[in-house]
Amino acid sequence: MEQRLSHARRYSRRELLKMAPLACAGLLLHANRREWMLYAGLRMTDAASALAFRPSVLAPTFPEDDVTPFHYFPINSYLVDDPGVDLDAWRLDVSGLVRHPGAYTLTSIRDFPKIMQNTRHICIEGWDVIGSFAGTRVDDFLTQVGADPSARFLEVECADDYYESIDMASARHPQSLLCYEMYGQPLSREHGAPLRLVMPTKLGYKQAKYIVAMRVTRVLSARRGYWEDQGYSWHGGI
């Protein structure tokens, strides 16, 4: 009798395993379940990406011979290639958990040590290039404006209505730049003039262009990122 019961239990488990794919398919066919599974997967991806991130580990840098020629560097905009920023009147509005909020000129941002780096830019669309970038470390700027050490996020807004948010550890990574030059020249309008983010530890959509505002915060707003609000991974790490 005991042997027959044991066999029945094994048979039941075997049948359950056979039915598992059908059960998963049923979940996927239900719209609410499908959405729940999608966002659960994104949360797992973000958590794994955050755990893998090491603030002290640098992204690869490359010699000049490996840099992609400027005219082959794709121009990738979500709305327009040039939102028509008034470069003379431009200011970076800094707010949130900082001791020195205000409107900062490009000249004041350029007063910091200039960091030059040849790093890879990876787009989620499947292409990548090695670019030549220069600018101010985000970390140096945040320190100067007195960003609260307890702040967890950096939110940015752009002249073309794009918006993005970044975990503070990634923002303060030594290769994260407030970039104002590419290939030894002032940032062109098509590539985000006068100021953009360059973060070789992140995918391209995290590296916002045409930045006009920056907010330091402990709590993310409802607008987490233009593409993230449409289903992309929030952490966006490489």
C-alpha cells in the first residue's frame, strides 16, 4: 500500500510539472497577469543590475585610435534633434536636497577640473560607439552645491521635455560627467548642447541631453524616466 501511495505522489508531481507551462501560458494570456509579470521581471532586472554595480569599478577607456569618427556617431533624439536652446541665456536650475540651490551658468560648471575620457556609448537599440567626451564630474558638482549625503536619486529635466532619474551611486561614479565637449569641441546642438550626461556605466537612454534642471532627492517622483515610464529598465546599468 505504501509503495502504491509513493508512486501516486510521484505521478502527481510529474503531472504538475507537465501542466506548469500551460499554467504560465494562462497567466500570460490574462492582461493583468501579463502586466504584473512584466513589471516583476523589470524589478528583478533592476535589482540584479544594482547589486552588480560597483562604484569603484571603472568602465573601459580607449586610445584615440579606437575612437569612432565624429561623423559616424549616431544622433539619437526622442523628439527633435535640436530643441532650440538659447545657449546665451541657458542656466542649470539646481534644487532639492542641496545647500546651494540656484541657476548655474555653463561657465561656473566649466570652472571644475575638466575630465577627458574615451568611453563606449551603448544604445538599447543595438548599436554602440566609442566617443571622446569631456566635462565636469557629476560628483564634483554635487559636492560643490552641497548635495545631502542621504539623498538617493538625481532627477534631471531637459529642454526637449525628456526627463530621467539616476541612482546616486551611479551619478557619483567617477566617470559620470556633466559633458560640455565632444571630440575636443563644444557640444553640438544635435548631441545635447550645452550640457548632457555621459555615464559609461549606463545605457544610452539614461544619458539625457539638453539638460536644464537637476533635482537631488530621497524619493523618486512619479515621472521616473521617459522610457522607463513606458516599460524600460529603471537602473539601466551595463
